[in-house]
Amino acid sequence: MSASPPEAGVQDAIVDGAEPPDATADVPWLRLDAKMIWVDAVRALLSMAPAAIAIVVVGVEPTSGTILPVAVLAVVGVVGAANDAMRWVKTRYRVTDEYVERRTGLLVRKYRSIRRDRIRSVDAQGKFRHRLARLRKVTVGAGQHGVSGGALTLDAVSRTAAEQLRHELLNHAEPAVAGTVAGRTSSTAGAGHVLARLRWSWIAYNIVNVWAYVMAAGLLWGAYWLAVLFGLDPAGWVTGLADWEELGWGWTIAVGLVVVGVIGVAGLAANFVSESWNFRLVRVPTENGTALRTVQGLLRTREVNRDENRLRGVQISEPLLWRWMRMADTTVITTGLSIFSTSSTILPRGPLGVARRVAAAVLDREGDSPFDAALPRHPVAALRRRLLWATLIAAGATGLVAWLARTIGPVPESLWWLAAAVLLPVLLTLAVVSYRALGHAVSGEYVVTRSGVSARATAALRRSAVSGVVLRQSLLQRRLGLMTVTVTTAAGYGRYAVPDADAHSAVQFANEAAQGMLDPFLEAR
Amino acid sequence: MSQNGLRVPANRVERRAILHWTLAALATATVLAGVLAVPYWLWESARPVIGPVLVAVGAVGVLNAAMVPSWRYIVHRWETTAEAVYARTGWYVREWRVAPISRIQTVDTSRGPFEQMLGLATLTVTTASSSGAIKIPGLDVETAIREAERLTEVTQLTPGDQT
């Protein structure tokens, strides 16, 4: 009811305070699993192992350059382990009939509680070291905005306790099989209907990325440091590989880029394999409906459950640079899950065909998917508006550069027309791309919107989830006969826009999308 | 009057709103110009760059204060019915917003300093969507409070489907 609105109520779903809200409940407080202390201590020791081997076994002379990173690692490790020990001492948690509560702090006591009926996801993560010790980090989400990660984190409890928590908090109808399932993944992903499984060909979609270079930089720095530690001379080795002087600058840079790129791609591939290992998207039955569950990970497993009662639609987004290989990201539009958290992603980056098939299955509209609905091209005026803006922006930027060059000084005069020559074609191309991305339709109980330049995003949103309509028209748009329609909703991004639709049909489309919300405000005809 | 099939919302805002928008526009322009004037006055070498910007800010500020408020007055309209809240706002860019009563979560009135001076208030209606809020500025205080109370009442009587 509106008296206690649900989304406004999110704020009071999570309560921080000095008093437990359920102080009367006679449920014992539980501790985290003590194993987490030594797990982290062992990790700290292991991270110092290469240095120790180098110095003690190989007998490398320690220098300040090699000792410093080791010292930093040692300090970080010790502080981390001490921190973990303190956290174990300080933290208690319990699940009462109404709340999940967590108590931290010795001198200053802090309580955090979440009402159980607000809980929207229970996420169990196991890093490799946790998995070895049969531990899981549990994150309970309550649809909070602006709190990253989750409303309440328990780092870490035993695997059985994590299973039990999830079972208890999400009211799973299936039997708890923790401890009886053998194998790598923690849980019960076998139950339920499998909507998608990892295909190894998806690797190709996850390794072509600018991040390859960042990855390579990290890997190379690590390798360089390790090599120096063992008394090798990697810089000299690279210099001796070829006669760089003779190759010249251009070739040296080209070779460098290719080699670094290959290393980065290999790194990304390894990362993808370890992250998405044994990925499955499963629809599992719960007490009050169904949930979409993803399970994935080799060294570090990750399992996310999304209540389907909160599902309002699906979005498929196609990044511009990889449109030619039909690459797609698939996310669900749900209430309560922040669109910026990875929890809304239900498929690894992969081919568009799979994304569409899975989206149809998730929406239960196989054979008649909203993503297969015909999206007629928008009026050419929309292209004209984009071309006009592209030209104006290019002209404005060029003018600004020219003016700055003249007033500030030592910038070559030719710079401004160079700016124009580069900027104008790029912007005009983007204008065309942006125009071609436009589309909208009403397909059954879904409204479909498509737009976007850097990533063309197609969203199918349930019409019953539309909670408002915004129509927008500038004078220019009015002259061109265009109108921007936006439907607002509580889920996902909160707004899904159809820029520059034909002004005559826009209102009708908006009204259809919003299930007749505009009826009382239509002009009598 | 409108070419797109939507009818115009029933009520205009108060005429005093023009004065309010003018004052607000002048205040913004003054603050901006003031911020720019400080480095202009302090550093002689920066004057060739800041000078034109300062002139532009002044010119746009004056134009904005002279034209936009009356323009807004022509565009701004609002209406509340038993089913929905409907408002048209903007000037160069017009915006029509509709939110059904069943989706309304909060109804607020707020009054800025200029609004208090002129006896005006802004009515804000929010829904579960983070971007679905409808703001109706330039209402008489009495009207705004009466509307807010009425909407709250109707909202509580209407069974909402929440999100």
C-alpha cells in the first residue's frame, strides 16, 4: 500500500543502530567461522613465499629494490590477518523470525538488521582459499540503493552454514543438500531447469578488449619483479632479442603492441575461464515462485539467486565496436537489484543469438519473444536532427579550439581545421549509428525500446511495470515532428527511453506502453 | 493547440511565478559572474580569456532573466484527477509527465527562499522510479498544501500495485 511504499521502505529495510530491533527474540548469536583467520594468515605467508625461496634457497642477495615489495606484502598480510582475527572476535550474527541481524564492535557496538521479507538476494562467494577451507562469504541484498555489494556481509562462514542461510532466507522448497553434493560447486544447481550453459566458443567474445593492455601491464610488471628478485635481467634479455635500433621506432612500437596485446589476451582468456568455469543459468523453484540462479567459477565460485517475482524484463546490449561479431551483454531488469551490480548480469558476454534465446526463455516467451518484434525505423527527421547536432558540436569545438589557439598562443593555427577534419566525420558517423539504433514496439505484455550509440541497448519491459510516462519535445523536435517517449519504472535503470519517435504516433505508443495511463489526457477527437 | 494528441493540463501556475523565475535567474547569473570576476580582477594575464566569457555569461544571464520566465509561464500547466497527476513544464524543451495515483509513493511541498518571499510552493510527487518524479513549481502555498493533502488521501484510498 501507498501508506508504506515499498521502495521508500527500502531505507527502513536496513536498520543501523545501537539496539537490535528484535531484542526479545530468543535466538542464540552465532560467530563467523574461525577458519577464516588462519586461511588469510596462510595466504599472507604464501604471498611472501617467492621472495623467501629466492633469498633462502637460491641465495639471491637481497637489495632494497627486491626487499621493499616483500616488506609491503608482509605488512599488508599481517595487518589483514590481524583484522580478520578482530572481525572474528567482534562479529555475531543470527536469524530470527523477522530479521537477519549482525552485531559488530567491542566498545562501540553496532547493529545492522535486515527485515527478512525485504531480502532479495543471497549471494555465496568462495575464493579459492575459502574453498580449500570449505568457507563461503555470504552477502545478503535487500534492494538497497547506493550501498555497494550488499546490505549485510558475513565474511566468512562455513559452507554448510552458508547453504543453510541461503536456504532459510530465500525459503527454498528444494531440500538442502549441502554436504551431500560432491564436486566443485557448492550447491544444488542440479535442481531446476537449465536455461543456459557455458560454451567454450564464448571465450572469443571475452578476450578482445582494451582491458587486455591493462591486464598485460599487470602481468608484465609481476613477471619483471619476480625475475629481478631471482637475480635475472629481463630488461637486458628483451633488449638482446632483436636489433631494435635497426628496426626503427615504428616497428619497435608495433612489435611491442602485438606482444603485449597477445599477453593481455592470454590473461583475459585465463581470467574468463576461471571466472565462468562451469557457468549455468538455472530456473529453480522456490516456495513463492521461482528464482534465476547463476553458478560459475573455477577457483572462486559465485552463485547468485534472483527472485523472479521481482523480474520486470530483460535488456540486451550490443557494444558498438564489436557489433560486427554480434557480441551481446544480457542483464535482467528487476526491482531491488542495482543495475550497476554484476548480479543483474545473467549471461557471460557472448553471441547475440544465445542472448536472444536465453532472454526469450527467461521471459517465458519462446517462439514469440519481444526481442524478435519488428522495430520499424524512426522518421528520417530523427537522422536530420542528429546530423544537425553533430555538425553544430563539431563547429562549436572547432571554433573553441581556434579561439583558444589565438588567445592563449603557441598552438599552431592549423590545429583548428585538423580538429574539424577529424571531428566532423566521426560525429556524423556516430549520428548515423545512433539513428539506426532507434526503435520501439509494443509486443504482447512487453514494451520494447532500443537506442544507444556506444552500446545499442534493447530493453523489453513488462507493461504492467511502467509507473509513469514522460514525453519530451524541444522546439526543434516539434518542427521536425519528433518526440521523445520515456517510460519510468521501479526496476533496472528506472527509465527506458525512445528518443525521437514520430510525434503523431508517440502519444499513442506511450499510452499503449503504459496500459492506458494517458487515456484521461488524450484530446477528444 | 497541441499537435500530438495530448490535451493541455487544466491549470496555469500563479502569475507570481514569473517574478520568482526572474529573481532565480538573476541570482544564478550574479553568482556565476561574481565567480568569474574574481580571477578577472586578480590576474591581468587571464583577462583576454575570461573577459569574453564574462561578457557572454552576462548577456545570456540577462536574456535568460528577461525571456525565459514568461515563456515558462506560457508552457507550465498542471492537473490532478482521481486517477493521475499530469503536468507540462519547460520552455524550449517541453515535458509532459503523467504518474497514476496508484503508483504515487510520496507527495511533498517545498519552498525555497524566493518562493517563501512570494508565497509560492513547489509540489513534488514521486513514484517508485528514481526518475519518475513530477515537480510542479509556482503554485500558491494554499493550493500546494491542499493538493498535497488531497493526493495523500486519495493515494491511501487507492490500492497500489506498489512497484
